[in-house]
Amino acid sequence: MDKNDIYVVVPAYNEEGMIGNTLKKLKDEGYKNIIVVDDGSRDNTYNIAKEEGVIVCKHIINRGLGGALGTGLKCALEYNPKVIITFDADGQHDPKDIEKVAKPILDENYDVVIGSRLMDEKEVKNMPKIKRIGNWGLNFLTYLMGGHFITDSQSGLRAFSYNAAKIIMNQLKSNKYEVSSEFVVLIKRNNLKFKEIPIKTIYTDYSMARGTNVITGFKILLKLIIHRLV
């Protein structure tokens, strides 16, 4: 696998505590084409990312995860990559798993691959119960809103082919956390060839404090309904 064919998009908001370490691990694994989207951070995220020598896009205001991923996909498409990866900044993903999710696109002509934290029994047990329940609930809601029924709709580790990223980018509406569910809906709507791959998750107090919670889940539901009606 030629890692020069892969661009890694890292959305980041107030991630000065982890962004440097996350980028170092990606580079140690051989990934040089890294795009950080600083989503209006109020801390030192931007400067730390710049010091690592990666491409950094800066939002003046905080737009949300969907806005950051939209900017990252748009930027990555300018480089004509074969694969675009989305990768969380908080250290929960293992860079070694990038190859796993990229391989079906490069070798088997898949359009989109999502790394699932809930396909391996060991990983299921590692995920805190409250997050497991919330994730399953959002999986079901994503399905009801017109998406595939998959094991981990909220995973931040995804792989897109160039063409799939372009199709999705042109239709993406979400600015906040509901973007993860919207990706799944757009995959089905556009009949993109799709699969899930089991991945490892690294749980720390830091990563546990980030991401979705019950309140976020209700907001995601409301936004999905609005997008559906519109």
C-alpha cells in the first residue's frame, strides 16, 4: 500500500492536550498527507498542529464536527487522493487501523468503509455501557432516517474513495455531530458500495470526556429529523 495515496483529515476543537501526540503517531506510521481542521479552537491547537508540519485549515468560529469534516474533505479533494480518511484528534483511534479501512477501497473497489468499534466482542466489552447504549440508539435512529443498519454509525474512523467523497461533499448539510449519521444516510441514498471493518479503540479519561453524550444524542435526533423534512 502506497501511503502517499492516502490523505488523513483530523477535525480538532480545543485539542491542545492531544493533537501533537495524535499527529506524531500518524507520522510514525508513515502518513505524511495530514490535514488538520482547527474548528475555531480557543487554545493552542492551531500552533501545535502547524509545528508538526501538516496542512492546517482554520475556522474563525466553531462550526461543529460536520463543518470541520466538510472543510477537511473539500481540502483533501484538491490533492486528488485515492483515499480520504477521517480520524479523531483525541487519541482514541490506532493509526495502524487506517490501513485496514483503506484496503477495501484500494483493492476491492469499495466506495466507503467505516471502522466499527462494535464488531469485535472484546472491543464491545471495552466500550463503557452508557456509550454502548447510546451508540446502539443512534444506529437505530440512523436506520430510521434512511441509512443502513450498521454496528457503529458514530465512528470517527472512516475511509472514502475520491469519487465517494466528492458525491458526499456536494450533498452534506450537517454542521454538528449529526454528520456521522448523515454520512450513513448519504451512503445508502447514493448506492455507494460500503462495508464495516472492526477496529481497536483506545479509551482514556481524555477521550471519554469528548464526543457524544445523552444530550448530544437528542440534538442529533432533532437535526436528523429536520434534515429529513427539508
